[in-house]
Amino acid sequence: MIGQRIINSTTIANREQIEETLRRHKGNMSHAAKELGMSRPTLYKRVKEYGIDKRKFE
């Protein structure tokens, strides 16, 4: 049970970090991925996994 809470908290924190970075870069995935220290394909995967609509940042 505790492990599940940690995963959920981590997921929420990651999602918020990605959303804030996309907001800062006006939805530019390349720039956001670079700032987050991940590849663009990985960022696309996380955006899809977390259900983030990147269009709202454009």
C-alpha cells in the first residue's frame, strides 16, 4: 500500500514537472525534452502515458 502511494506521488510530481516545462517552452517538445534531460521520444511517451494534452501549451 505504501509503495503504491509513493508511485502515485512520483507520477504526479513527474506529470507536474513535464506540464510546467511544456508551459515554459510553449509546447515545444524538443526544448522541453532537453531541459528535462530526456530524449524527445521519451518525452512523447511520458506525455501519452500521463494523458497530457500538449496542445494546451501551444
